[in-house]
Amino acid sequence: MTKNKSVLELIIAILLSFIGGFIELYSIQLSGVFSGMQTGNLIYTMTDLIDGDLVSAGYHALMILIFFIGILLAEFLKLVLLKKKIRVELFSITIQIILLLPLLFIKVQKIESSPLPIHYICSALLTLFSAFQYFTFRELHGHTYATTMMTNLLSNLAKNFADFIKFKDKSYGKTCLDYLSILIFFCSGAITVYAFIVNLNNSEQIKLTLLIPIFILLAIIYPVYRVNKAETKE
């Protein structure tokens, strides 16, 4: 792997992680569901069923189903795109931007009790967004990672740190730094959107914060193109 490609892969990973944290907390704060962490939605579904809140249980269960459908759709699209020799990652970025754009024109209403129709629409778009991001970008420097949820990343971070201490191999230390960078940027994205939501005065201003992940996605198109081009030559 060339140094330039290695740096570009890290840039892509940390920027996508920032977006992952941003969108996850945006979804939780405004719509009351997790866009990427479906374990959370599953837990809420079960507890809501126990409490007899069928509306909330169905709301969270629907997001799990939509995430599942999003992954299936991404899998099928990948098969089609590979046959047509179209860059899967670039196509995925385009879809993610398209999924976020309608949210700029939908009036944001923070969920208070039962979800309104607008919450279903917003949550479905954000969940599909997270499904495509999770599916498309899953490898950094030969190691798997996820930019929409941190559970597996923390496990990999701990394992590589233990191996670094045990074997004194710098490669494990480098991998630890990669995972740690992703974690830090994920948290940074969540903190950023939370600060906006707390301090902005109205829904019109809050929804405009989605321009941040849109601009970041546009910015990583070129690095993704360069990485894909480098992989083609290898």
C-alpha cells in the first residue's frame, strides 16, 4: 500500500466516522430512534412491548426493518454496479447525499411522546442513510471497521492493544491509532450536532446543520476516487 493511499483511507474513515456520530445523535435527539445502532432500537422495541406501548414498539421495530432492507438493497445494487464497472463507493456517496437532501426541506419537530408521521419519514431516511454508509465503507488499512456504530470497533481496539502489549509489534499499535481516530471523530460528530441542537433557536436552523455531513460527503468524493483508482492499479 502506498503512503498516499494509506493517508487517503484514514481521511475517508475519520470523516465518515464524524458523519456517523453526527447523524446518530441527530436521529436520537429529533426522532427518538437510532439510525445505525439497531441493537438500541431492538432493546427499545422489547421494553416498549413489555410496557404496552405498541406505537413506540412498532416505530422502533420499523426502523430495524428499514435498516435491514437498506442493507439488502445495497447488496443487490453492488452486484449490478460491479457488472457495469461502476464505482460502488462513489455511487453510495451519491445515494447518501440524496437521502439527506429532503431533510433540509422538512420541518424538524423534536419527538415528545408518540411519533408523528413526519418522524417516520425523517427516521426512515436517516436509517437508510446509515445502512448505505455501514455497508459501503468497512475497511481501513486491511482491517474492518464501522463508522455508524462503535461496539465492534471498541472490541477491535482492545484486541489490538492487547496484542501490541503482548508482541511489542508496531503494526498493532498503528491499528490501535486507526481505531482510536475513528472513535474520537465519531464522538466529535455527536458532540457537534448536540451543541447545535441545544443552542439553535428554531427547527429551520437545526435542519440546516445537515449541510455539514452533506458537504463532508462531497469533500470525500475525490479521496474515494483516488483510493479506488489506486486499488485498480494494484
